Amino acid sequence: MKDLKPGLKKITEIEDLRRVAERKVPRMFYDYVDSGSWTETTYRSNETDFDRIKLRQRVLVDMDNRSLATQMIGESVNMPVAIAPTGFTGMMWADGEIHAARAAEKFGVPFSLSTMSICSIEDIATHTSKPFWFQLYVMRDQDYMANLIQRAKDANCSALILTADLQVMGQRHKDIKNGLSAPPKPTLTNIINLMTKPQWCMNMLGTKRRSFGNIVGHAKGVEDLSSLSSWTEEQFDPRLSWDDVARIKDMWGGKLIIKGIMEPEDAIMAARSGADALVVSNHGGRQLDGALSSISALSDIVQAVHAENSDIEVWLDSGIRSGQDVLKAISLGAKGTMIGRAFLYGLGAYGEDGVRRALEIIYKECDISMAFCGHTDINKVTDDILVKGTYENLKVGRF
Ligand SMILES: Cc1cc2nc3c(=O)[nH]c(=O)nc-3n(C[C@H](O)[C@H](O)[C@H](O)COP(=O)(O)O)c2cc1C
């Protein structure tokens, strides 16, 4: 890999990337990323609950030859971290999904493309050389759905992520107040704000990808922006059920990941559905405000799946801002993790280089923390690295 640009060496934690992104990205898109639903209680506890889990420092153990390499649904990964699917990503940085997918490919971790991405499935396939994952939102328009799944197959996507927690949308106050749209509407507030983001504007002028690439021109009656917003509002299918999971699994015919599981009962349903992985996730605190943090939901789900004798993999996302968070999730039984905001901050700050920096930061933090805890192989890490009681305390009152 080529050397980092000199300025990026001073970027040492995800928070640095967040601060730069906040400066460079237009307000409505930065707010879209850096917010949760309603009071943002769950959004905040996703992060703070990780901090409450303490690690046990071990010493004088041979810490040479360490490895974070493992597998997620049978795919080799350089660390147990995948890029989560996120909508509007091409508004954080022009052609953002292409930049993030390239950074992930070079780093050796999976990239997931959202249904609500700006760059299309075909754009990502053209600009990368390894298979990526496609995330599906189930829409009412059946022809559109069948076509979308076929497009993911044609693009050689190696897994389908079915997002189970967005049949209806959580309300995010800032998006309503900002009048979020892609591209932004030419209101006075937006124009004044865009004038302070010259690099973003220049980059955007250089691309044609400024609206939802998987939808415009593909969904019936959605040829332009005015038809797009009413289409998306009507289309998310609130009737989605476990029966549909079986139908979608058959249509897809490949590896399936169900994302948005927070309760053991639902984890058991996911295991019985024959999915290859489930993601313990509350959508980064963007859906049910007042839900548990995802890390506090993890171990009960791992146990439930274990009791089922299922070989479905349990992954986790929501709240990961450091490699230590990854390590804690793995120690509690997750086989993999996904990151949303951690990579989006990098993207908004420096494009592809910023996503690469985010991945490097997380890798290094995970690797060094694992060593301090006396381990050299991520596949052998267990909850013996945690100070007893510090995780259990998060779950007081759960049952
Ligand atoms: C800005 C943003 C957009 C998102 N869009 C989608 C999406 O289109 N599809 C999806 O399944 N999840 C989406 N998510 C949820 C992420 O896939 C993931 O669950 C979440 O970001 C994890 O939390 P974290 O951001 O704290 O890492 C989005 C999250 C963010 C922050």
C-alpha cells in the first residue's frame, strides 16, 4: 500500500476524523451521520456501554507474531471488521461508496453497499475487483425487488444483508429540520452552508452521481428527484415478516446476513431461517430510541444461538469507535463486527485515504489491546480478558 499523506499521520483516533468531517461536510449530511433517533439515548449508550467494560492487563506473555486475521461467513478478512451499509454515503464525499469500497478492498475487509447508496451496484462492481456485499431494504414494488436482487447477483455480490429493523423509520429530528435530500435543495441556508465547504463542492461538481443510484432509472416511475422522494416514502414495506425472509433467501440463493437483531427470540428465528450470519444491531441508535445498547444485548444472543446448536455467525455493530470496542465484542462471542460512523467520518474527512486511516486506527488499537490482554490470535480471545462484573453490570435489570 502507498504511504499515507503526511497530514494523515497526525490523525490518531476516530474522533480526529469526526472533527475534520464535521468541518468539511455540508451540515445536513454531517448531521445525518452524527445523529440518532428521538432523544438519542440509545445512540449515546451504544458508545458509553463499551467504555464501561474493563479489560484485564496481563504481563510477561510472549506477544510476538500477533494476528487479527479470521473469517466472516467463510471469507478471509484481515481483521473481524466489515464496512456497514450506509445510505447517502456518496454525499459525505463525491463517489463516496466507490472510495470506501476501494479502501476496504485494499485493507482486506468486506464492504457492504446499501440499497440507499448514491453509487449503484454496477458502479461498485466496475471500480473494485473483489466481490462485495449488498444490503437489501424490502420495498413494496415486487418487480423492483426482484430486479434489485438480480442486479446484485449479476454484480457477483458474495452476500445479501437483509436489514430487519427498518420496516418503519425512526424519527431523526435533525434530518427533518435540515430538510435532508440528495442533492441538497438550493435554499438560502443550504447555499450559505455550501459556500463554506469548497472542497466538497468541487468534488461534487466532478461527478454525475448525486442521487440514489440503485433507484433512479430502475424503479417504475422514478426518473427524477421529485418522483424519488414520494416513491421512497411509500416503498419501505411495513409488512415484512419471517415468511418473507424464506422467500428472499430462495430468490437470492447465496449467503444471507440478517441485520438488526436485538433479542434472543429473534436470534433463534434468524438461526432457524438458515441465514449464515446475524448482526446484533440497533441500527446505530437510529431506529428504536430507548432500546438497549447493542453490546449489552450481545451475550444473551450468543447463548441463545449456542443453545440452538446453530452454526449461524453472530456479529455486532452499533457504537464501535475503536479497536478496543471490536476486541470487547469478539471476547463476548461475536465472530465479526461492522462499522458505520467510524468509516463515514474518515470518508467525509479525506475520502478513500480517510477510510483507510479509520481501518488502520481500528486495526492498531485492536492489535495492541489484544497484546496487553495477553493474547496473540484474535480467534482465541474469550471473555477471560474482561474484568468480571463490568459487562454483567450493563445488563442489570434485563431479566
Ligand atoms: C448515516 C447512516 C446511514 C445508514 N444507512 C443504512 C442503510 O442504508 N442500510 C442499513 O442496513 N443500515 C444503515 N445504517 C446502519 C448501519 O448499517 C450500522 O448498523 C450502524 O451504522 C452501526 O452503528 P455505528 O454507526 O455506531 O457503527 C446507517 C447508519 C448510518 C450512521
